[in-house]
Amino acid sequence: ALPIQYRDYATWQRRRFEEGALDGELEYWQGQLGDDPPHLDIPTSKRRPARPTARAGRVSITLDDLKTAELTEFAASAAMTPTMVSLASIGAALNRFAGTADIVIGVPSADRAWSKTSPLIGFFVNTLPIRMKMSRDMSFSDLLAQVKQTSLDAYANREIPFERVVQAVEPTRDPGRNPVFQLMFQYNQEAFRRPLDLPDVEEEQI
């Protein structure tokens, strides 16, 4: 038998909200996003619908072993994670092709920070908006440092569900756009995992 159930976690989280334990995190997100970041307009985007839909485009890029090793080595040399380096790279590319210097990208976070939640079945995923502000005289090293600090701050304030962040910052609403950010990024290291080599066992990734 599990020591706690998902309903216990949900009750505990609700109690933390009611007691004001997460007010500081909410203030962080209001300070980070409260000035209403601009919408992201990519030149190649299709015309947006008049009403919101659940349809979205998806682009998957697979790095070979050499590129993965280079990315991992570079990230380690900068005391960053591959996700942080990839985020900064995407931000720099969007700054050039979309002409936007203020960009917010959503990053999924599997929030199982407590050991007792590890075996539970339940929805622990949250979305963290990572904001990048660029300027003409900013170097890529400067952008890396900014993304690193912003990501660390975001993870330190990750308990607030994204829907509560949206309610708190009250962004300008557009029926054809998602609030706060319009692009989500996920770095999946499992995709680069080598297949298991076991006798009489055949593995298939699905």
C-alpha cells in the first residue's frame, strides 16, 4: 500500500494555497510577466483562427550521438543544462527571424520534488513560462547567463499551477492565441537513449 494517495497531495497543495504559503511564488510570476509580454508572431505561421482550438503545429528535431555529446559538453562547461542552452538558442533564432526581442517560451516541468510522490499515479506536470529579453548589443554568452538565471528562478517558483499564473498576471487576451506564451519547448533526453541489449529480449520504443 502507498503511504499517500494523489488526493492527499492535492489536499496538501490546496491547504498551502489557503494558508498563503505560495504567495511569494505568485508575486514572483506577477513581477516576471505582469507587464504583459508581447505575442510571438513567427513569419511562417498560418493565419490564426477567430476562435481558439486545440490544434497546434509540432516540430521534432533529433540530434545524433555526436551533436548530443557536443551539446552536453558545452552545457557542462557553462554550468547549465542542455535544456537551458537549447532554450537560449531558440530564443536567439526567434529574435532574428521573428524580429521580437521579448520572448516567452513554455517549458513543461515534471514536479515530483518530494520522494513520497515518486510512486504516485497523478498529474504532477506544470508549465513554466521562461522569458528572454534581448538587445542589439547582447552577446550569446549574455543570453545564456540570462536564461540560466531565469530558469533557476522559475524552477524555484514552480509550485504555482500555470492557470493560476495566468489569472494573476491578467494578460491581454486574443481568441486565436494561448495566453502568456505561444510556443512550448521540450528537451527529451530519453529519445537519445540507446536500446537495451539483453539476451532473448526485444525492445521497441513507442
